[in-house]
Amino acid sequence: MSFDQKKLTDQQDFDSIKEKLNAMKTSETVGPVDTAGSVKPAGSDENESGEDDLPFLEYDYTSSTKSGNSNSNLGKAYGIITTGVEPLQIDDTGANIVAYISAAEREQIRLGGYVIVPYGNENLFGKISKLEYRQEFAVDDATEIHSRRMLGKDSRREINEEDYKLLALIDPICILYEKQNQLLRRMADRIPKPNTPVLPVMDKKMIQTGLNIPEEGIFLGHLSVGGELVKTESKPPTVAYYLRNDYSTGDPLIFRHMLVCGSTGTGKTFLTKNILRQFLAENSKYHPRIDPKREQNPCLVIMDPQDEYSQLYEDNTLTDNDKFSFESENVAYGGVSNTRTFTAKVDGERYSGKSRAQQVEFTIPFSFIRSNPWILEAAEMPENQKIGYEVLIDEYFKKADKRNEKPTYLGFKAFLEDSLNKEYFTEQTGKIHEATYGGIVRKVLNKSYERIFDKDAKPVTELFEVMFKPGQISVFPTEYIQSSRIRDLIVLSMMTVIVDNKLGTSGNETVKDTPIVLVLDEAHRYLSGASSTQSGKIIYKFSEAAKQGRKEGLGLFLITQDPQDIDVDILKQVNTKVVLNLNNDAAINAVKVPKEYEKRVPYLKKGQMIIHSPDNGDIVEIMGLSNCVVKHQ
């Protein structure tokens, strides 16, 4: 017999077996046939030996927990726990819990989906970590003949689900139990019984407790699996994901810092507006540093390179259904009237952007450079030039003090260009080599700096009470400025103002006493791990700010498409990471989410994200809102 003939015979034998099995099923439905050839009525109480059939013992579900696991849910069971494929096992390092998924429920099951397995008065809460098809009958379907039959024109190309086993590996997350009418969770320390039903989780409270996520706080989105919203029998059916925002178990998590990262076009700005609006909700209040008994809204300070966040001032067009949905889940919506746009006065530039909020001009005084000389070191200097530059800047401010003169950039420029000063430092005292002096002058004297310092506007140091008010959104757009050097100088100066006054012992009391959320868009530009003087100084300041943020009431909210470029020491301090679609391996590795979620990141749809916040709950996938709670264009 040839190989092809043998395969054909095997297939014919398999078809014959299926026909016999179907005939047996039909016979069972009609009733057994007696020895005389007559058909007994279906459901006859006698078997062939004349004895009564033993009753089938059904699983007792009546003692399962009250929360979302009633008998009415048994018809929705995905399947049962099985030992027929692999043994049930649970130990300190993991578990091996396999479920057989019923043929009728296989379209509903999803990798990463949440399930419960009742123990009696408790429930195992877990998620599907693996799905696997196996053959019901030992048949070789990897043959040319079988392939042609399945691909033939007359073939329906459909499989009979009953010819296969769909097995699901359940990763136990915790055990849910009730104590004093309160649903609690503990580690999975029990093994489920064989043949126990595997049920979908239809109770919102069970999901929130199982994943250890808060029932209130800063709204981020709705729980989802594979881009599909998790639905329950609660009203509303979706499961809201909140970031803890109270002092019940420590400081609010925004003061442990937050990162939103995603490639261009993934909805970072849309999502960020929705999140930031929640910090100005009526119930989003924090303790001031000076008087912990008081509570007040934070001040949102936003560095806005694309002129997008001033729209937090304006309402979006929302339907009544949108508003009802937001209100049912405590989602704050509508523009914040207490929004101000602060624009730096720059020669030759004028802000004419999107903001309809009140606009306030400011200037950066050159006196600010006295304690932050590195701000002018945009062009990298070798060590000898850095030392010489600090000597010169210190000497200039001392002379200005003696003469009771206001220090200005133009005054410093004249000081450097004065031939007598050059002779004094290079020849008379030998403090600076002549070549070094020339290098300092070339790098520090820049036409851009003449356009920004000491302009006809209020100095930023005199506007602290206006800029940093509780319950206010202070937006600093920079898109209208053509020079990237000036844009960076403004952003770095404002970042430094906030951090120095928050952490310094002699800082401004208004800044110290106001809880501040500092929002930094394109954070990779300013918190890069590059080895320049500017980045080194700002990284040091922000590393300290990140460590002391909880104590000082300063939360960092970083937004970037290149998380791999943010300094590692700062990323380590970020507790909450919101990861949208990233298509760069280096970026994905930088956010350090668990492996099973890491591989999903490149496939996340717009608005779909991974939330990794260890102090808030288990890592989950969520979907953001489909509508923006404020204006977004």
C-alpha cells in the first residue's frame, strides 16, 4: 500500500468512527433498543441488566460567595477545571491550573481575561495566561489530503469544535473572601477542585478587589482586555480605573510621580488633558506643607511646547449621555476658568496662539543667573572654561553689588568685553589663561540671550503669588519662540524656579506652601541622560525633587515619546507609568513593564494603554475615554 493510500484509508476510518459516534448520540436521544429490536422510550429507568441507573451527582454551587457568583451565573461558565490533561498544582513559585473550555463558550474567551473559580465560600480570582487547542481524537491532520479537503471549493472551511479541546491556563492572582460583610483578598494558597466551573467575573467589586485597584481617585480610563472593555452586571457595566489620590495608605500617588509615554499619534495629549482635568476636581485636594490640617487643590504648572494645554480653559461639546456617563463615575469635565497663560517677553517674538485664557507676560531677570550660572552653558565648556566662567560671573555680581547697580545681561557682556578686565584676569592675576578667556566670551556672549533677559515685563521672581495659586492651571507655551536655545532657557529656568523654591530652605513661602503638579511635555529634551553641563545640573535637581516630592508636595508629570532618553535615576523614582503604543524596542525596554505586557505594547490601539503602578494595584490594560472632557483640537 502506498503512503497516500494509507493516509486516505486513515481518513476514511476516522470518518467512519465519527459516523458511528453520531449514530450513538442519536440512539441515546431516542432511547435504547431492546433485544426484540423495539425502541425504549427516552429516559427509561432501566438499563440492560434491569437495574436502576445510579443518579448523577452534581457539583454543589449553593455555598459560593455572595458577590457575583450565584447559580444564575453557572449558565455563563466558560468551562471546568480539569485534571485530564495535566495535574492541578499550586506552590510557592507558581501554579498549573488548566480549564477545559466548553465548545459554545470558546468565542468569548480571551488571553488576559479575568475569571473566578469558586472554592465554596471563597473564590479564586485569576486571568487567562495561555490558550491551547488539542485534538479530541488522535488523528494526523498534517497531511496533504486533509489540507486539500479543508481548502477545497466545496468545503465550508469550518471546524467542529467538539473534535478539539480548548484548554486555558489560569494564572491565579488572589483569593477573594468575605469578612464582616467586606470583600477582601489574600494570596492564592488553595487549589481548586477538579470539575469546578470557571466563571466570568460579573461583579465590579470583585474585579476591583481582585486587582487591588481603588474604587475612587483620579480617573484614568476603563479596564479592558485586548482592546475590548471589561463588562459587568453593575451599572454602569464598565470598570473604572482610578489612581489613588488620598492619604489613607500614604501620600497621594501623584507625589510619587507619573509618566505618560507613547509614539506620535497615539493620543498622549488627548489622554493627558483628561487626566490633568481630574486634579482640579472639587474632591482632589492635598495638605499644604506648612499646615497639614488644611486641604487645597494643587496648582498645575504646564510646560507646553506645542501650545495645546491652554485649552483646559475651554469646555468641549458633550452630549447629555456623555455628561451622565462622566458623572456616574465621578469624572470631572468642563473647562477650568482659573487658567492662565504665562508668556515670556522675547524681542522679535509675540504670542498669538490658541489660548483664550488670561495672558500674563513675564521676563527672566539676569540676577537669576547668579545662583544658576549653568543656565548660560548651552554650548558645552571644557573644565578650565567652566571654572573661569564661574570666576567671571561671581566677580561681575560682586562689582554690581558694590556699585548698587542692577545686574543685567548687557552689563555682564560689557564686563567681559572690557579690555581692562581681560588684562586683569589673564595677565595681572593669571586666574584665567588668555585662550580660555576668549573661549568663554565666544560661548557665553550670544545674541539670543540679549533678547530674553530683563525685558519690559514683570520679572518672574515677582509673580510667584500669581503663578502658583492653589486650584489654578498655569500654562507656559513656547511654540511662538523660533530660537530653540531661548525656548530651552525659559523651560529650564521655570523648572529651576519651582524645584529650588520647593526644596530650598530659603524658598518662597507661596511656592513651598502650594501643592504643585509640574507637567513637562517632551520631557526627554530636558531630563536627558546626556553628559552636558545643563542636563547634568537639571538631572541632579530633579532627582532630588523626585526623592523629596512626597514631603514637599511636588508631583512630576512627565510626557514623552522617547522614555529611553530620560535619565535612569529619574525614571526609577516614577511610580505610575502609563504606556501607550511604542514601536521602538529601546523605548519599550526603558519603561520596564513585565514581559507578558511588554510584547503587547507595539500592538496597542489609539487610546489603549498599559498601567503599571505598583503602589496602586496590579498591572492592567485600560481604554481611555472616547471624548475629551475639555476642548481638544
